[in-house]
Amino acid sequence: MRRQLGYLPQDFGVYPKVTAEELLNHFAVLKGITDKADRKHSVEALLKQTNLWEARKRGLGTYSGGMRQRFGIAQALLGSPKLVIVDEPTAGLDPDERNRFLNLLAEIGEQVVVILSTHIVEDVTDLCPRMAMIAKGKVLIHGEPQAAIETLKNKVWRRSVSKDALPEYQEKFTVLTTRLVGGKPQINVFSDAQPDDGFHLIEPDLEDVYFLQLRQSQSSSAALSV
């Protein structure tokens, strides 16, 4: 089973003074690639696939966060696994590295099954053909991200409110998100009809789906506890 799995944890350690080429070769031995020629070919191919070839002789301690994540994917792909599991892979990456990493995962997903665990809903929208939302060990929803977004079409409304009025809106409506924009709360509300004249209709996204599922789950739990 281990030979069929590749895994990239959210946090993983490396030997900072060891080069990427050396450590990937070491991982390949641990993975069971004992033939020297096969191991050399596999290591070189993965370094090129993850765009680390030019930096292969550098110590891993000099790598940026994005480069380390790409090295993590390289080690996860050793031995041609059938299933790759990645945990919060874009956390802490700058926008450029995040895009580069997501493109790499998309390419990998064309060849093997990739399970992505993340709290960054944009990553799911951009990358995943299927998803599941889980809260407290319970699957709240599963299916295609775009199909889930479509269920909220014409049902998500936005307006700015005063800080003093915010509790009243939270009590009266199903408020999905609250953000400070220019120092003033901006709320997204789930409703079949326009909540009041100050709201305007917006295009929903997967974050709205996520928070609606959480709100409904919390309401159900509260009703059960009562």
C-alpha cells in the first residue's frame, strides 16, 4: 500500500545543508527504488517536472517556501504512486508561488488521483473536479464545486452596514460573511429574496457555499441540543 501512496504533509522537515538532488535520491532509496540507473532517471525527471532542476545543487535551507513545497511534491511522486495526498499545500505561499504550485498539481492530477485537503476554498474552485466539505467529522456536502455554487445563484446579497447595526442584521438574516471594507462592515447574506433596499445581488462563490453549510450545520446542532 505504501508504494501506491504519495504524501505531502502541511509541515515537513528537510536537512537544510543537503541539496535537493541528494535528499530526493535518499528518499528514492527509502521508497524502494534500488536500481541506481532507475533512481537517477526518476530523480532527474521529478526535479525537472517541479522546476527545481536549476536549483538541484543548492542546499534545501536556501529554498523559498514555494520551492520547498515543490520539492515536497517531488518526493511524494517518487515510485509513481497511484494516489497522492497533499495537506494545505499553498498555506503561506505568495500569489506567484501559489499559482505555480496549483498549476503543478493540475498537471499531476491528469496522471494520478490527487486528494487535496485545504481551508483555502479558492484552491478547490480552481483545481478540483470533485470536493467534499467536512465539519466536526461530518460530510456536509459533496460533488462538483461549480454545481454547488450554482445552487446559490440569485440568493447571495451584499451591502455595507454600520458597526452598530451589524448585530441586528446577524440576528435577522443568514449572514454568511462579514468583512471590514474601508473600516465599515460589508456583509454577504443568503436569502431567496432581496433582504432590504440596501442589498444588491452578487455572484456567489465557493466561500459562500462553505459558510452557508457551516451556518446550517450549526443551526441543526443547536436545534438538536435544545
